[in-house]
Amino acid sequence: MTRARFDAASRFDEMVATATKYADLWTLTRGRASVDDAAVAAVEALGVPLHLVVLSEDWCIDSLGSLPYLDRSEEHTSELQSH
């Protein structure tokens, strides 16, 4: 995947803003998401930026258990970016 294509993909907040299913639940879960300091340290210890491509839809309830936490993790380290 090219960098331009990665950058053009939706971020978590953009996905939630256009969600037609579970929008309130996505927002609530993201608001409650917390990140363990050890997990952040492990990402930073890799010493390279991680660019994660996420394939999901707003109706996918399985993603609700991970994507809000992934998005919250991005606030704690500049080494992680997902689209």
C-alpha cells in the first residue's frame, strides 16, 4: 500500500462521524477506553513507526472491542498510526 493511499483512508473519528450503526456505542466505548502504560512502552521499544491498516465497518461489533482502544493508544505514542 502506498503512503498516499494509507493517508487517504478514514481515521477512527472519521469512521464514527459517518457511522450509521452503533454510533453512540462507538463514541461511548472510545470515551471509556484506557491504555496500559506497558503496552505503550512496548510499542515505543520497537523503535519504528507502526502504520496499521484496519478493515472494518461501523456495524462490526467485534471491532468495537479493539478499535477504540487502538485509537486511544495513538494519543500516547507517536509511533502508532491507524487508518
